[in-house]
Amino acid sequence: MRLRAPLAAALAALVAIAPGLALPALAASVTPAAIGTSADAIAASPKVVIVVGATEGTTPAYRADADKIYAEAIKYTPNVIKIYS
């Protein structure tokens, strides 16, 4: 019980600073528009990944739901990937 308060404080601090730690990595992975690629071209074709894992008796229902999601996503981008187990 004595560890709960310090652990909660440490977790809260980590959650608070996590976005600041991720921004430099995100900024380094995005191609700048000055290189010749416009921002519209970068955002023109988003990637959608649909993952369905095995969940005993409900897997067929989840796959059917994922197929519906795929049908909707493919209307907006050609970059849709399905991963079914």
C-alpha cells in the first residue's frame, strides 16, 4: 500500500510527458513539404489496417464486421490492408 501513491505519481508524470517525447520522433518521420511533396499529397492516401484475431466462437462475427469496415474504408483510400488470423 505504501507504494501506491508514488507509483501513481510516477505514472501520471509519465503520461504527462509522453506526448513531448514522441513529437521529435514524429517530426523526424514526416517528409517536409519543402522537399517537393505538398502536404496535400502526403495526406491524400492514408493507410488503414484492419486486424482481427482469433476469439473462439465470435471470430466469424468479427471478420464479418471487419469486411464491412473494409468496404467502407476502400471508398476513401486504396491503401487498406486486412489481417485475419
